[in-house]
Amino acid sequence: MILSNAMMGCSKISVILFIMCFECLMCKRCPNQVCTCDRSTQLATCSLLTYIPTFPPYIKSIHLQNNTFRKLTRHFLSNLTRISTHSLYLISNSICHIDNDAFGNLTFLETIQISGEKNLNITYFENAFSGMERGLQKIRLEDNGWTVVPAFIFSSSTLINTLEIHLGRNSFSNFSLKGITSLKNLTLLDMSENKLITFIISMIVDIETLILHKNDIVRLPSFCVKNSNASYVPRLKSLNLGDNALSNIDNNMFRCLPSLEILQLNENRLSVLLPSTFDVMPQLRKLLIEKNRFIKICREAFKSVSLQSLHIGSNYFHFNNLERFDPDDIFRHTPKLGYLDLTNSYLPSNYSILHKMFGPLSNLTELNLHSCHLRWIPPKVFQSLRSLKRLTLQGNSLTSWNNKLFEKMTNLRYLNLEGNYISLINESSFPDGMLNRLETLDLSNNHFACTCDLMWFRDWIRNKNPNLPELKNFPQRYVCIYPEKMHRILLKDYNPTKESCTPWNPLFTIAITLASFTVFCLVLILAAYKCHSNIRNYCYLFRLHTLKRKGYIRLNSSEDYEYHAFVVYCDADRKWVHNIFLPKLENEGFKLCIHFRDFDVGVSKTENVDTYLKKCWKIIVIMSNEFAKSEWCQWQLEFSQDRRRRQGRNAFLPIMLKTINSKHMICPIRTLLKTTPYVTHQTGVGEDLFWKAVIEGIQKPLSNPPVAV
């Protein structure tokens, strides 16, 4: 009996040991049928579950998405306590309820995300994190469709060490920083992609980063404590107000921000930058004001003794219009500026303007002039930028440059000339020693002419010393464009024969020159005898051209006008013009004049038409049956015909929006269509071609007939 009992006891112990070994073996394996585990990142990802399985002990982060977890309780989350769960991501799991202290047993948890839960009430989070010993450091409650943030929601004492709270992609229309005053160590608050019109600051908080990107904020609250110069946010270092509805800013909006270093104002509705707007922030280092479409920059607008990085790209600002900015002042009051981004601006090729703009920037180390519509850069314009290390000239229309352009830029290490119209690179293209100093050179996607004149550059890229600069995108994007027989051939594969590049015999040149000179003299004498009246006309045209070059005759181009085009259309076509035509062209950078928006109030229509036609480079006529029947449209058409007689047919761009019936085809319209090429509106397959033809028609230069001098 004793022996039997001993055997039974041993059997039970064996069973228990077997079960323990089996469980231990299973806990080391990932539940592969429903989850994936990555040992290198210590991450487990699961979907389509109704429960939380057991994970291997090396897992630290768990991503649970598109499951069915109706209710979160301590018991439901108990399998997560068997491992050291540091990060838990719950996304779109159909959660409807969270128990008090639901996460209390997750002693190692530092980061939690609960997002995409449209049926979850925000009030559950008042006590959900209670009982946690270490407390959370990062909380992400995004895309849950919430509209209100209760003031008590983050009052739990376990959140005192929380560093970041993300409440983006909800539907909050207002928010008060008063609700986070209990979070003593909070450094980042993210309220991006909500519907905030305003946010309230009524108590001092120690937050360092405030993200309000993609809201509807129209005006900022005061950052100053009432009746004092103390700040509600004394430690705020980064403020993101991008993609809001701000239309006006001044220095009163940014007072009492003693620690702010980064300010983002991209994609607002700013049209004018007022003086000393940013000078009130003593620590401001980085300022981003992109995609705002400025029309004016006042003097001292960027004044700041601390500013180091300025991003004002993609505003399509015309730096060739001196009525909208002062080139001598614009960057004069930013002594520490080291980075300047002017991407997608309109820079002139005028030496005086560019020299005044860049002259004060002696500490600038990086300049980005990507897509600035540059066709030529005057020599010596960069001579004051002796600290410059990186220069980007990508996406312009440069064909060549003076060899003195880079002469004084001895610190330059990165030069980007990608996507221009450069056809020739030779020994004189860069100053002596510049290629030895450069670390990176990008000449890709240019229009290389594979002729004997390019042989030096072809040999240089083939035999390039490893100590010379890295040639970006080589060889795939270094392609011959000219001549036609070499089109699309890689530059490295260009192999002309010795005979084709044999130097020309100078004696042949002398002989041909003498013969040509003799023939020329004979032709000149004969022409003087037979064509003396034509010669007088040519002399007149030459004198006219000389006067134009000296500035006595103003050349006719779009830069001479306030608007690119005056739009003539019928009221019946207003919906297409306002909703489709105008947004499309104005997004391309054109400025159009239309009567409902631009005409002066209180002035007669005829006076307005006469006034604004003089401000427009071209005239766009949008024709239809209703247009042909309208007496007002016919009058505008006849009134503007004088422009076509004086400036040629390129001054008009007719667009046939709808076919005109023959009975409505009046003489002025018929004459216009016969003498001037027009564009027919297309939808569907031909729509892209239609818009391309319209844009090219607006950009086409005018003819320059001689005028009385």
C-alpha cells in the first residue's frame, strides 16, 4: 500500500512537470497562426483575434489591429503580464468599454496607443490607468471621433511622469491647456488634424512642444499672463501651426514666448508679413512660412537676432517686383541666418536685386534656390556668401554661367545643378581648384550635347579620381540629348572617332574667311545700290533695338504687368470659370483678372475694363453660345481688339468652351477665330492636352512690332 501510494505521488509529480515543461515550451513560441513575431525588433503583430494570446518572453512591443476586443479588463489583459510589455498598440479593435484599473497590472508599460475606436467614450480614460506603478510615458488616443476633452481626463496621479500625449485626428473644436496642468512632466502635446478654431491658455504649463497642425485656427490666444509679461508657456520650444486659417499675424501674437526655438506657419492664408513680427522671440532659431502665397513682405519682416534657419519656399513670391519688398532690407536684420530656402519663388536675373538680397548673408552656409525660374545668374552675385557650403540650383532654366560665378566660394562642398538646360561642361566651367574642394556635384538630367566640345567632361567622369567629388545619379541620368543620332545615349558611352574631333586646319579657316569677306563686300555693295530703302528700315530697327537694350523702350513681358491675363466670359459660364478654370491656372502660378473679384467698387464697368486691361499682359476670351448672344461680351471683345492690332495675335487666347451655333456667329467672333488660333475645351482623354495648350498659350511671348521713337 505504501509503495502504491508512493508510485501514485511520483506519477502526479511527473504529470505536473510535463505540463509545466509544455507550457514553458509553448510560451517561447509565437502563436504563428494568428500573429507574427520579430525577434530583432521585439515586436508582435496580431489581427482577427477575440482574445490576447501568450507571447514569447523576448517580445516587448505588441501591435493589435483589426481584432474584436469589446471590453478591456485586467483579466482580459492578463497574458500581457507574463512578459515585459513596454509598448501596446490597440488600433481599430471594436473596443466599447474599458474597466477602471484595466492596465494596472502592466507594470512595465511605457507607451500605449488606442486609436480608431469610434464607439469608445473618452471618459473611460479617467481611471483606466490607475494602479500603474511606473506610469505611462507616451499616450496616443488618435482617430477616435471624439469632440470634447473633459478637463478631468488626465487627472490620474499615475500620469504625473507622462512625457507625450497625442490626440490627433479627432474632431475637437476647442481645447484648453488647463486640462493638462496636473501632468507635471509633460513635454509634448499633439492636437493635429482636429477641428480646432481656437485653443485656450489660462494657466501656466511647462509643455515644450505644441503641435496644432491641420486645424481651423483663425487667431492665436495671448501667451502672456494677464496684465504682465510673464508667459503661460515659459518652456515652449516648438510650436506647429501649419495648415490652419491664419490670415494675419503680428508681433503681439508671439509675445511672451521666451524659449520658443521652432515656429511653423506653413499652409496658412498669410498674404502680408508685417515688420518685427518675429523679433519678440529671443530664442527663435527656425522659422517655416511655406505655401502661403505672400503678396508683400514689409521692411524688417524677418528681423531676428537669433534666427538661423528660414524656410519661405513655395510661396511663389515675385522677388522681381520692388513694390512688394525691399531687396536691401529683406535679410539685413538676420545676422545669424545659416539656412535659407527660397524654393518655387520668382527670382530675377538682375545683379543689383540679387546682390542686395544676398549681400548681408555672410554667415549663410546653405542656400536652396530650387525651381526659382532662373535663366541666368549674374557673375559675382554670390561673392559675399563666403561661408556657403551647400548650394542648390536644381530645376531652373540655366544653360551656362560666367566662370566667375563660383570664384570666391572656397567653402562650397555641395553643388546641385540637376534638371537645368546645361549642354556643355568644359575646363573653364568651374574655377581652378573648385572640383578638388567639392564633395558632391549633381549635374544629372541636363540637356547634354554630345559633341567634341564635351570631350573634356566625358573624359573627366570616366577617369575621375576617387578624391574628386561624388557625381550624383551617375551614370543613369547623364544622357545625350543632342544631336538627334545620339539621343538617349548615356554620356559615358559617347565614343567619337579621332577623325570627327580632329582639330581644324587654320589655313582652311583663313582661306574661307577671306573668300567670305570678299563675297560679303560684293553683296553689301549690290544691296546698297538695289535696296537702299530697305537698308534705311533696317537701320531704324537697329536703332530701336539699341534703345530697348539701354532701357529707353520698355520690353513687353508678363513681368511688366500686374496680371497675366484679363478673362472675358459670359455670366452663364461663370460656374466653370470660377470653380474650374481659375483654381487650375492660379495653382500654376498665374494671376488672372476677373470682373467679379478685381474690379473697383463704385466705378463704371467701362472704366474698370479700360483700367484693368492696361494692367493685364494678355486677354483670355472664353466663348460659347451665351457669349455670342451677350451684348456686354461683344462690347468687351470689340473694345479689346485694339490690343491684338498693336501686339499681335499672341496677345489673345480664345477658348471655345461650347460650340457656337452658326446663327449666333457674329462678325467680330468669326474674324477672331479666322485670324487667331484658339483652344477647344475637352474633358476626359483630351483634358490634360487642353490645359497644357492653355498654359503654353499664356506663356507664349508677344511679338514686338516697332513703334514710333
